[in-house]
Amino acid sequence: MQAKSFDLITLGEIMLRLSPPHGERLVRGDVFHKTAGGAELNVASGVSLLGLRTGIISKLPDNEIGTYVKNRIRFVGVSDDYLVWDSDPGARLGIYYYESGAAPRKPAIVYDRKYASINRLSLQEVPEQVYADTRMFHVCGITLALSEPLRELTCQMIAKFKNAGAKISFDVNYRANLWDEDTARKTIQRILPIDILFVSEETSRRMFQKTGDLHDIMQSYCEEYGVKMVCTTQRTVISPKKHNFTSVIYEHAIGKFYTEAPYEDIDVVDRIGSGDAYVAGVLFGLLKYASPQKALAFGNATSAVKNTIPGDLPSSDFKEISRIIKAHSVQGLQSEMDR
Amino acid sequence: MQAKSFDLITLGEIMLRLSPPHGERLVRGDVFHKTAGGAELNVASGVSLLGLRTGIISKLPDNEIGTYVKNRIRFVGVSDDYLVWDSDPGARLGIYYYESGAAPRKPAIVYDRKYASINRLSLQEVPEQVYADTRMFHVCGITLALSEPLRELTCQMIAKFKNAGAKISFDVNYRANLWDEDTARKTIQRILPIDILFVSEETSRRMFQKTGDLHDIMQSYCEEYGVKMVCTTQRTVISPKKHNFTSVIYEHAIGKFYTEAPYEDIDVVDRIGSGDAYVAGVLFGLLKYASPQKALAFGNATSAVKNTIPGDLPSSDFKEISRIIKAHSVQGLQSEMDR
Amino acid sequence: MQAKSFDLITLGEIMLRLSPPHGERLVRGDVFHKTAGGAELNVASGVSLLGLRTGIISKLPDNEIGTYVKNRIRFVGVSDDYLVWDSDPGARLGIYYYESGAAPRKPAIVYDRKYASINRLSLQEVPEQVYADTRMFHVCGITLALSEPLRELTCQMIAKFKNAGAKISFDVNYRANLWDEDTARKTIQRILPIDILFVSEETSRRMFQKTGDLHDIMQSYCEEYGVKMVCTTQRTVISPKKHNFTSVIYEHAIGKFYTEAPYEDIDVVDRIGSGDAYVAGVLFGLLKYASPQKALAFGNATSAVKNTIPGDLPSSDFKEISRIIKAHSVQGLQSEMDR
Amino acid sequence: MQAKSFDLITLGEIMLRLSPPHGERLVRGDVFHKTAGGAELNVASGVSLLGLRTGIISKLPDNEIGTYVKNRIRFVGVSDDYLVWDSDPGARLGIYYYESGAAPRKPAIVYDRKYASINRLSLQEVPEQVYADTRMFHVCGITLALSEPLRELTCQMIAKFKNAGAKISFDVNYRANLWDEDTARKTIQRILPIDILFVSEETSRRMFQKTGDLHDIMQSYCEEYGVKMVCTTQRTVISPKKHNFTSVIYEHAIGKFYTEAPYEDIDVVDRIGSGDAYVAGVLFGLLKYASPQKALAFGNATSAVKNTIPGDLPSSDFKEISRIIKAHSVQGLQSEMDR
Amino acid sequence: MQAKSFDLITLGEIMLRLSPPHGERLVRGDVFHKTAGGAELNVASGVSLLGLRTGIISKLPDNEIGTYVKNRIRFVGVSDDYLVWDSDPGARLGIYYYESGAAPRKPAIVYDRKYASINRLSLQEVPEQVYADTRMFHVCGITLALSEPLRELTCQMIAKFKNAGAKISFDVNYRANLWDEDTARKTIQRILPIDILFVSEETSRRMFQKTGDLHDIMQSYCEEYGVKMVCTTQRTVISPKKHNFTSVIYEHAIGKFYTEAPYEDIDVVDRIGSGDAYVAGVLFGLLKYASPQKALAFGNATSAVKNTIPGDLPSSDFKEISRIIKAHSVQGLQSEMDR
Amino acid sequence: MQAKSFDLITLGEIMLRLSPPHGERLVRGDVFHKTAGGAELNVASGVSLLGLRTGIISKLPDNEIGTYVKNRIRFVGVSDDYLVWDSDPGARLGIYYYESGAAPRKPAIVYDRKYASINRLSLQEVPEQVYADTRMFHVCGITLALSEPLRELTCQMIAKFKNAGAKISFDVNYRANLWDEDTARKTIQRILPIDILFVSEETSRRMFQKTGDLHDIMQSYCEEYGVKMVCTTQRTVISPKKHNFTSVIYEHAIGKFYTEAPYEDIDVVDRIGSGDAYVAGVLFGLLKYASPQKALAFGNATSAVKNTIPGDLPSSDFKEISRIIKAHSVQGLQSEMDR
């Protein structure tokens, strides 16, 4: 399996993120910070930073803004081999505007992603060799939700990856402003069974009408749909700038739940992308060590630390995450800084 | 009454505020952020953002700095119809330099407002029609304190607004570096009775020598001076960056005190102007709904959220404040962000 | 005629302009400067800065980005009375990305304006009283080009303004990336005759197939289409950062051509919007003084100085333009700075 | 004479300079660059950078803004030993707002310097030992112009320095917005004779009613008023961003005029302070080498290079100026950069 | 003793500190904030800000970067009289890159200080008069650790200062990445006895193998090595951004321990340099008042407040520290801001 | 030959470039812009931007600064497959500080590159397969000059690439501050013959003692040393901010000189790296089209446009360069901007 070129391939929209400087507001000010982001890019980048080889399938406008995004993708360590360029006069990159919150004011987010080039991606534009060259394929519910054509393409692509022997990872990542729960549930059922499912407890209860405790719920996905592993995060919001975080992973083959003590008092600088960072950590743990316990440790650490970083994209490499995992497992007093 | 052109007219000095970037100090650094601010402008802007029509009477130097301030006034939704321009060679805009605090260091504030153009404003320069065209007039103690001539003009203007049938709102806003308590009390007594009085408990006890509990004190203004409504804020400073906030409103006509649970754990980014934001919320509630309960809810919410915004001026519109009021009234778990 | 509330009303799209800092490139860097711009907003703002009352009819998304643009419109002195808000889920503000050039590299411009809210503006959303309350209406060819529905609406609106007795000003402002010359010519012919036509010599020759010298061409619009006044700019590009600029105005009633010596060696900082600034100066001269000679002087000066200002929007008021006109008319040595 | 502690002492106002970033305007934008400046501080700093020991007598408000200025004074190498602190409630630092020009737009400058603390400086506040400890004293016409009390103090101080044996240098530096030519001329005549006079040809002709060619004029100051050396700069403004510069020095003792070829095509970034930089270069040449030829070379070079630096204050040290002087004297091709 | 020119002279490396803006990371971003820093410079600057005369002995590269550091040294109030310039082709300034932490991510620090010019400083380059002209000499363990030649020079310099009658202050400031505990202990024993020793409890236990409670440990330095006064800080890290801080001082002559209640809930913005600020406050208290109780109060206050300031260098003057000490000693409610 | 993985591999030092913002100076200011740069990286990046596959062999410190550089390398399109990591405690990245010039002030450049990790690179650290997988290898004289061990390694590497059949490209790029002309000439003679030589006319005359006209000189390298192609740039410095540029290429096989008209009036924003951009354009032309005429056109265009871009690295892709080449070849009037 090591002979495959890519450890992880993802598929998804990449957006331009525009946000005012620290503390400023969208309705005022003269400056935006610009970055690129997107759920699947965040995942691919996180896995890449930890040391594996990843790529993303996406479609970008064939202009300077598309080039900027390509440069950013490369900057964060993800291959641009499977980017497709859109030369249509209506080609555009989706945008989202994001403003941080401060209690009692919530973060503000304005999406302008309709008509983005990703929705015009076709299966023919993606080189056939990607399917055989990839150990794992990951995608999330946002990509299924964006448009009817993209939904079909995603389902077909999942089938092709399955056929080629790649593992399939899926993060439900439900967004009420993109589609309704009914459509979401039915679409997701189409792509099951899969190898790894990321789903929140709230979504399980509301969209999938699950009942019982969290362990019951996680188990039920494996029993009903043949999912092999289920991961659910547990975030406690103490205040907009202070969270606790941990997660549970269930491995159906041996019927085991993996847990660990939460990261406490996380200094939340930018919460966007911390869910994707979690996925990245878990997938890295599975791809590298084939160990759910390692996956849990990496997932919790990458997610905890992502909260402290501005922008969607993770920026922690293997050394940093390893230090954080080690510090998290240690009891008692620790040095503030190593020097 | 709806036929009047302005829901609210204020009178006051507008200053240039210069502050170093996040965390920097006045005595160092190469950059100042520039904004405009002033107690009454803050109030007018807050009411305007919520959807009513407001203006400010002020005098600005007839140069580029005055023009900048005019542009800012318009940017924040306040009419520039009653700005008066000062072409005197000594014309100047007052300035204040402001540096944030961090425990145990307090914020630093340096005023350079002496000789500002506002002190040369005369009654003749203000078009006569403003009095009849206005539903409510608001001013605060700072304007009374700035100079002898401005004090006289303010008293005369209040009289003219009263005659024309406008409601009068006054915020004591005592500043020890501008005048002494004795002069302040005597001057304020000259302008009573009024419709709405904003006064802190501390000022009531010290300047007006009030005793008893807060309810006794608030009632006494109505009984002694014929004030119709009294509003007093209640701020608890947990740390320079973490406050609780609520307020009490007393309506004398029906002898009723309005209260609600405090906003807790407010993330204080910039506390300046949060008192003015409170006044804005209350006046909006009264002007729009004629309801002290609504006034309380709007006042508490606009003030709480202003603390999270850099600069003197509020920036929350009706939609944002309504969301915050709604969230404040809900029990139990809430989503972090709506998307 | 002075009794009308607005000296000038315009109709057009307002876009968010995003540009990298001085010398940086779209494909790199972490920051965008944000401003609002649009041909007709630029014109309205220019006229407003010179002292007349203006407004703009446009449609903005009902979100924070729309609010930002509204605030900017007010900041630049233009009334927001005729803004219409778009609450559609697909509501969006058009964007354009702009990067300065430096010889031999041209400026780069990326438009992302398709599907913008302006294209969903309907006649019913614009209050009827605007037609009677306005002295002059201005629109440009871009608005006709953006979409079929907007084209129809614009033609109908011009008809309604004509009926109500407003003067009509039109700037051809041909953009090859929006429509072809044939469609453009035919559409423009539908709205003729008008009072003031702005058209470049190049467009006259190519789109309208005009021949002869510039004077012949300008005259022909009046003879063929009943236009009363024609204005044509004359820009000489010495280098991307150094231009000369003047213009010619033809008044058909008396058959007279107005000209003056060019502004030479203009330091070009940002050329975008200098054509609109020219229109603003000319319209101001006509609205204020009813003098084509004054219109020429103001148009040339506002356009020349706009080149030296970053952003689309003019920022020169009456005092500044008057000083520049005066200096331009003086022979011999001048002081560098007045102090 | 080497035993004296200070090579140069100056007296003058130090102001806070606030200017928008590159290309921005005073009437817009969110940021000011802050620096300190003042004609005599610029001179002292320039001499200090070249390697001599200098100080400035001035009065600053006893607050954070005063402290900032003190820190800047030290940063630029000037002693703060003779700064006097103003604790008056009205204590303030003068401000000036400065915006760069670009053809055909001139730079804009707004002064807010009235009532500044410097005007309350008294002779008693300045330690007596300064007079004997100083080789040369320099002041300019602005200091004489600011206020009546400061004018008297300056005249007395000049007398005390003369008595103590210090050389006296004076730069006329006429500013029409501070005083009229008549008062200026009479005041200046009171302080004559002096050792070194800096005066422009235009001022000589207008204020002093001088006639004849430049050489005649320069000589006449020596003959009429007993001045020992006269320096006159010669600036040619090709465009706001491109100047030529040289100067003439006349040494009366030997009746000799010193000249050199102009610096051509100077890239003007910020012209403010280039006159003071000239004075600094000349005084350095005289103090260090007692050579008018050296003084001319240093004056021309420091002035030419100051034009290329943002801010009032020079920033070139002896090494840089020496390189520039050397390059200026060389014929033929030169390397662009040394590496 | 007051007749000496310098109250405090220090010796140490000064580095360029490069750090990304608020919240950004070293591995990304386009900008570094630049400042100068170094343990002994921080101490000297802190003492100078409080009102005494200080200088630093160091060696800087003779280029623009060295000049920048010299300017900064002067900006922070420290004399540049004893700076030595390095013209060697390999002359360089040490650099350190610093990135703030946010829980659970620690601050990151990358040193690039090897081969810095300071290591080539020789005793001959330091003017002999410094020893007699100085009341107190301070140095820390980092300077001993940097290189073998610098260690020798430091030991010799301490001997010369002792001979000349200066008090000696030493801060152990152990850095494991520079040397091992064994070498450190032996080197430090060479320089004992001294007048004031700063040492942490952890270092005492690990490097000096001390046992017993803190008071025993502190006493033992005096008994074993003849140290006259020992100071130990006590920091409690609640979270990376929230600390408590106090200290203990032991005066051996009278066998007394000085303590006070900790500063609680300090808002930690930048922790680097807070240990040096403590030393500065203590030394100021001793030099100015010869009072360990005052030294304790100043040390605790300067250290507490330094945590709230970005950059290594303190920026609090006597007025600010006095206000903080006063507020710390007061019971009950305090005003948030003085205005 | 198309089967090889890399079109171009380079070897060289990559440095951190720190430069103050537009117009600021190294000796002042609070901010540095950070980028990565190095002659061979610039070349590789330029070729990559034009569409070919490139990589760089270099050694970076194994810390956050090294990671930043790796991210930048990927951002600019160059493979990081052959980066070697240095974990030595003395591992460091070379730095250079750069400040723009403005007439008459030259740019300032301070190198701090001694002891950089690149000098510890060994042949064993570079995977053997690189030699066979590469179509062309490029290196420049700086790499030969940096240190004795690096010089030996470079010579051996050239030999290995030659053996493996790669074309060899060499740019003399003489830097007087790194080595003397004698050593340079002898070292360069060791690596000859090569396929493509870049050498300036000045270096040819001084270092190689060439005489005759430029054509004679270029030819002589082929005749004496067996070089197959020689390229010499021709830059005319009109002013620091205005250059002309063209070049000559000599192809020995057919004895032909290729030339074209210069790019005139180039707006020079940042000249650093324009020589490397030239090399990139030429190598692209040769690798892609095997046409010296195309190589000349691409080289001249990439170099001309690089001058207008801040930072060392080129940022122009194939589309942009093609537009510029086309515009350069056209006679007569051109549009300012395409829209």
C-alpha cells in the first residue's frame, strides 16, 4: 500500500476568506486579511503538515485569484496536481467574510459562494489515475450540499475510489444554510457504507433521529450502515474565547470506544477550521499508525491547537503536535517555554 | 409627532481619538489609529444605527481634519446638517490619546481638548428650525463642563427645545478633570426638570449627596426635581477585560422599576463609549416603542456589545442588537455561530 | 428648479474593490485594501464633494457587506435614500480585484460581478417621487451592459426622468468584456436624445463608425441624435505613472468648442475612476454655474487630481479643486506648499 | 574650545507630526504615522547623526505624549538634558497634520500649534550652565514668530549665548501663516549681528527688499548687519517628486563665494525638513572642519538625501553622507549598489 | 557616592528580536515586528525609566543594524557611551525569533545568536574610567554562558568593578540551551561573593542542589558564599495569558525576609523580559531608597506590568509604577480609569 | 528527454530577506517585511512560474525559520524534494537586510550570511537519483564563493550532472564582497566547459581581462573554454527608479548573435533579483522551445517586469510574460489596461 503516490486525496471547494484585522468589523475599516480555506483543504493541509502526502481535487477560476489560491495550497503543503482550471467568463472563486466574536457578540459570517467554479467540475476533468494512486479519500457534507451536479459527481467519485480500493472518510459537517436535514440524510445514506464517519452528537440526534447515549448512537451507525469507525467531538464552550475539547472514537471491529481527558481552557483565537483539524489529526493517526488511540491523540491535539491560530488552515507540524500531546499526557507543573 | 424630521438631536464636542495598535503604548510605536468620538456623537450614532433619524450640533475647524470628522459622522449614520464650521486661525479639533489597559495596568488617557472650536459655537449659528423639527434633544454633563460660554449656550438651547415641545434627555457623565462637583450640581439643577436622566449611583451619592438604597435615590430625582424617568447602570468589573453589566430604569408616572439579569463575562475590548451606547439603546427604546422595558433591553444590549468593539462609536445595527437581546433572554445551550 | 431635493441622481452598480497594498500583487500577500466603487457612485460622490446634493439608486445585499457599502456611500457624501436591499439567499455584491501596474507591466483587473444584486433591481422598488425631485440624472454604459433586465430598467428610468423634466447625462464608458460594440451602439441609440454625452474619440470611431476630426465627430452626435452637449477627454499616456490630460466640450446651441491647455506630468497613483471624476467635474460646472467653460475647468481639474489618489472615489472638495484650477491658470513659478 | 560639552544647542518647538500612509489622504483612512519634528530639532539631530554632540532647549507637556517626544529626541541622538516639563492643565504639544502631494495636487499641511507648551518656557527654567558649555547656538525664525513671550525669551537667550562666547547661527525660515514680513524683519534685525545666516533669495528680495543678483544680496547682509557668513539654497522644482538642489555660501572675511554643481533628479519622498537638513550639514562642516567648502558639500548632500526620507528628521550618518558626497564628485558611470 | 556618573552599568548581548504580529506564526505571514532586547539592556532600561542614569557595555556590528540597535538603546533611556563597534567582516547582531503562545500551544523561540559580535568584546575596548564612575554593576548568567572568551571577560570586569567600589548584582537566569548546570554552578561560584543575587527556587534546587524551604535556601547563599541580599520571584501560571506574581527578598545583615501579597490575574501579553523588569525594579529601589521593602514593591510592580507590554523592554516610568504600587496596596473598589 | 522528472534543478543558498516598508529605513521603524530569496531560488521559481518543473538543492535549519522558507519555496512553485535539514545547534539561515534607494541615496544592503547551514551541505545528503532525473542544472558564482567546502561540493555536483547528461548553466554573478576576482576566475575555469554562460560585460573585462567589443568577448568564451551559448545583459540606469534593459545571446554552433530593442523607462520598484529573472526567462526559452530567439524574448521580458515587483522572487506567469512580450513587439498606441 505504501507504493501509492498519495496518502490522502480530498475533494472540495476552496474559498477566499476575507476578515478584518483583530477586533475590527466587517461594516467598517480599510483592510481585509486574505487567506484561502475550505473544509477539505484544511483536512489535506493538516495531514500534509504532519508528514504525509496529500492532494485536493477542486476547480478554480483561471485568473490571478485562482493563482493566488493555488500558491496558498502549495504553501500549506498540498499537491496542486489535481486542480482543474475554469476559463468560463463566469468563473469565480467563492468568498466568505468572517468577523470574530466577543461575548456577548457572536462571530459574523457572510457567504458569497453561489455560482463558484467548483460547481462546474466534471468527472472527465479529473485524471483517471488518481483513483488507483490514493490510499484514502476524504470528503465532507458541504461538498454534497453545494449543488445538484456537484453532489452527483461526489457520489460517483466515492464509488470510483471504493472500487480502486481506497479507504473512504466522510465528515457530515451539516450546514443548515446549505441544505435541509432530510435531503442531507438521504444523500449521506447513498454513500454509505464507508470506513470512517465523523458526525456530531447533535446532528446524530436531529438529522438521523438517533436516541440513547452517545455510545449507543456511535455504535448504531456501524450496525445500520456498515460504517467501520465513528468519531464524535465533544466541545464545551465556556466563553467565546475559552473552550474545552475532546472526542470519542468507536472501532466497530473490536467494539471499542477510545477516549481521553479533554484539553481545558483552550485560548480560542479563531475557531473556524478546528473541526477540520480534528479530522486531519485522526486521519493522520490512522494512515500513519493504523491506531485509533493514536488517531484520537492526534485529532484532539490538532483540533485544540488550531483554535489558537488565525485563519482556517492548520499550521502545526509533527514536532509541535507531538510536544502538545506529550504535555497533555503529563501530570503536574510544566515549564512555560523551552529555552 | 412622526412628522418631525429628526427623532433625536444632540449637542456636543467631537474629538479626534488617536490610539496605538492593539497592545502598543502611547510613548512608543510609529502608528496611531484615528477615529472620531464624543459622548453625544456616540449616542446619536447608536440611535441612528438602530434605525432612527439623528443629527448633531457641533462646531468643527474648517480644514481637512474637520472634513475627516464630518465624513466619519456621515459614515456612522448621523446627519451633518447642523455642523457649524470654524474658520478662525485658532480653529482646532480637540484630541484625545487613548491606550488600552491590561491588569494591573489601567488604560491611559491624555486629553488635549482645550481651545477646541466647539467652545466658540454661538446660538446664532444654529438654524432656528431645528427646535421645532426634533422629537428629542440629548446632551451630557461634559458639554456643560467644557467652558463657560458653552455652558450658557447649552442651557439656552435646552430651554428652546423645551419650548418647542421636544423631550429632553440628560446624562450627568461627571468628569472630575473638567469641573468640580459643586459647580456641576448647581449647573445641572438649572436645567431640571427634564424627561430622562442618566446618572450613576456613585455620582448620586457624591455629587448630589443622595443616601438610601439605589431605588430611593432614583425616586428622589423625580420627587425633588420633577424628572420623569431615571436610568442608572450597574457595571461589575471582574477584570479590565471581563465585566458584568445591567441597569435599572425608574418610571415615575407609574412608580415602577425595570430591571433584568446582567450580561455576564463580557469580553471588554474597548470600554470607552459603552456608557453612551447604553444611552443610545434606552433612547431608541423610548423613541421607537415608548416602552421603558424595551428601553432597558436595548440599553443593556447596546452597552454590553459596545464593550467588544474598538473605538468610541457603536457599530451594531437593529438586527445584531435584536439577536443579542434574544440570546440573552434564552435559557440553556446556544450555538456558537449561525451557519 | 432649485426647489428640487437632489441636484443629481445616478443609477448603477456599486462594487467592493479589493487591492493589494502599494506595489504588491494579487497572487501573493496577506492583505487587501477594501473600498467601494462604481462608475456612477464615483460621479455622484465627486459632485457631492464639490457641494451639491446627490444620491444613487442601487441594490445591495442585505448583509454586513451591503452595510459596509452603505456606510462608505454616506462617508463620501452621497445620499442612501434610494438604496434598495436584497434579501434573496443569492444576494451578493459584485467584486473587483485591482493591482497597479508599473512599466512594462500593465495594471491587472479581475471582475467577479456576475449575479450581483443590482441585476435584480425592479422599477417598483424605487420610490416614485425621485423623478420629480431631481434636477439631473446620470448613468453610464456599464449599467446598460450588465444584464438584460437592468438594461430595460435603465431605459425605462431614463424615460421617466425625461418626462419629469430632469436633464439626462450619459457616459458611453464602453467595456469590451461586458458587451459587443453592436449591441452597445443599438442600445445607446434607444436612449437618445439626451442633454450631455460623454464619449471617447476611440469609441466614436470604432463603435459609432465616426470619421473626420474630433470636432466633426462631436458635432455629429448633436446633428444625428439631438444631443445638446458632447464631452471628450484627451489623455496622453507618457508612462503608466505619468500622464497628460485635457478635454473638449462642444455646446451645440451656439456651436462652440471649449478647450484649455492640458494638465501635464500628472503623477498617476491610481487611474481608475479618473474618467468618472471628469464627469463629476463637468456636471458640477453645469449644475452650479450653467457654464460649459466652468464645466471644462472643473472636469479637467477633478480628473487630473483623481489620478493622484488611491481608490476609485474622488476625495477633492471645492476648495482643493479651486486651488488646482487657479494654479493651472497661472503662469510661472509657484510655491511648492502653502505654509 | 573642545572642552565644551555641547557642539550645538538649539531652541525650538517640537511638534507631533501625523501623516496618513503613502498616498492616503487626511480626510479619509484609519491610520496616522506618528513622528516628532521641528525645525531646530531637525537641525540638532542632523548634526548629531554626523557625529557631534547636540541638545535642544524646549518645553513639553508632562504626559505620555511629551514622554514619546522625549524618547524620539533621544532616538535621533539629541540630548534631553535641557527639556523642560509643563505640568499646567493646559499643557499641550503642538501638532501638524501632513499629506504628501502628487502633481497637480500640492502637499496639504494643517497646523494645530497654538497654545503649545513651548510658549510658556521661561529663562529661569533653563539651567545657567548651558551658555558656557556650548560652542554654537542655532535657532530659526519660526521660534521668533510663535508668540510674543517666546520671541522675547529667544532674543535674551541669543544675547546670553553671545556673551558666553558661543557662535550664533540663524535661519530666517519665513512662514507667512505665523507672522507678517514687517514684524519678521524688525525682529530679526534685533538679533543681528550673528555668525551664520541662512536666508532664501525670495525672502531676501521680499522681506528685506534686497535687489541685485544673489551675490550682491548675500554680501549686503554682511555689510549692513555685520553677519559673518551667509548661506542660500537653490532648489529647482522639476515636479513635486523630482527636484534639483544646490546652494551658495558667502564668507565675508575673505569675500569668497562657495558653490558646487547641483544634485539632479532627486527622488522627493518627503520634502519637509530638507531645509533643516541643509542647515545641519553646513553647521557640521563648520563645527568639525571650520571649512565653508566642506560645509557646502555636507549641507548640499544632507539636504538632497533628506528629500528621499519620510518624516521631518534626517536619518543619514557620517558614512552615508560621505559616500553621497564622494559619488556626487565623481564623473561617469557608477555602480547601482555596493555588494 | 552620588558623585558617580552612572547609577548602574550593565554588560550583555543585545539582540534583534523579530516577532510576527499578534497571533500570527513564524512559519507564515509577511511581516515581523522588530525590536531590540537583551536581559541586561532590559534591566538598564527599566532602571533608567524610573529615573536613574544607566549605561550598557556591549559590542555591535558597525552597520545599519547596529545603528538601529544604538538608536533603540537611546530611545529607552540608556547611555550609548560604552558601546563598542565591530568592523570585522563577520560582525553580526544575534537574532531571536519569538512567537506568542496560546493554550495549549506554548510560545516558540528560535535563537540565532552564535558568532555575535559581543563574543569578540575585549577588556581593552572598554574605557577604564567606567569602573570608578559607577555605583552598581549588573550582569546575568546568560552573559557568562554565551562563550568562553566572554565568560573570562565578564569575570575580570566584575573583579575590576569590585575593586573600584561598585556594588555587584547578579541574576542567575539559567538557560539550559546555552550551558549545562555544572559549568554554570562552577562559573557562578567564581564570581561570588556579591551584593545582590537573583535566583529562582527551581534553579536553587536543581543547579545548586539546595534543599529545605525557600527561606532556608535563600539564607544559605549568604552563609555559604557571602552574598548580602537574595531575591527570588514567585510566579503562578494560571494559564498562558493569566499569571499571579510576587517575590521574596532576604537581607542577610538583619536576617529579614521581605514579602507582599501577589499581583493577581495579570493579563499576560508578552512574558519575555518580565524577569528583567523585576531586577530593574529591585535595583531601582535599592539605588534610590536603599530600602529592601521599597525594592520589593518596585520589583513586583515593574515585573507585573511588564507582562502586559509587547516587546522585551519595559516602558513604565516612575509615575506609572507609583500608581500601580499605590493601587496594589489599596483595599476595596477602584476606579477603572482616571478621567 | 521529456521522461526526466525535473526540467531544472538548481543549487544555492536561500536567505531570509528583511526589508523596511516602502521608503522606510533600516535604522528606524518597527516593522520588517519578510521574504525568502537567493539567486538560484529566484531562477528556479521563475522557470516554474512559466510552466516547467523545477527544484532546488539547499540546506535549511531544522526550525520554524527553515520551515517558513520551505513553505515559501513551495508557494513559488519550486519542489522541496531536495531540501536537506540541518539539526546542528549552530544551524542558521543566512539573512540579508535590504533598504531601497532613492536618488541620490543608493540602496543599502547588509549581509549576515556567514555560518549559514548551506555551508555544511554534503554530497551524501543529496539523493543520487537527482542527477539522472534532471534535464538542466543551474548554479551561480555566489554559491562557488560562499565557502571552501561549498565550492568543492558544487564542482563535484556539476561533474555528476554532466556525467548524467544534464545541460549545465552558469551565471558568473560576481560579488566583490564574497571573493576576489582572481579566485573567482580560477574557480570558474575549473567548471568549464558548460552549455550556457551568463556573464556581464564589466565582469568579462575586469575578471577575465577580455578586450574588444561585446561580440568579440562573448565569442571568446566559446572559443577558449568550449562554452556553447553566452548571454550578456545590457542595463542602462537612467535613475534609481527608471532603467532601460535588453540583452545579447550568442549561439556558437551557428555563430549567431540574437538581440532585440530594449524595454525602455522601466519603473524600478525593486531591482534585486532582476538578473536572476533574466536567467529564468532564458532557460525557460531554451528548455521549452530550444530557441535562442525565444530565450532572448523571455529573458528580457521576465527581467524587465521583475524590476517592478517588490521582493527577490519573480511573480509573473506565462500569461503575463506572453502579454508583455507581445506588447513589446507592437508598434504604436496601446491600451493602458484591458477591461
